[in-house]
Amino acid sequence: MRKKERFIKLDKEKVQEIAAIKNVSIVTVYGALKFQTQSPLAMLIRMWALNNGGKLFEEVDNPYETVERI
């Protein structure tokens, strides 16, 4: 079973704003938004992003997939 993908979509300007506020690189912010890191800083970045216009996208199983082919 493969890992389901999820990420937070956020405007480039907001990404730059987070990087400036937390004094980290833009790469660090994008890594947190792609859930590549699980540090307290990454969780803080995700929380800030979601509370400032970011949208969470998560891959889900297809609820319409049939077991039998018709």
C-alpha cells in the first residue's frame, strides 16, 4: 500500500512571508507544506498556512470504485 499524498497550497507571497517571519528558507517552508518534515517548526508553519488562506489537499480512495467490472 502506497503512502497517500497530501499538501497545503499557499500563495507564493504568503510562503515568502512565513519564511521571513520564521527566519527560514523558502525551501524549508515548502518542505513543511508538502509534509516532508514533522518537526515542531514544520507543524507551526502548516498551522500558520492553514489559518492564513492555505488549502489542504489530501489524496483519498475512490469511493466509486467497483469491486466487480460490469
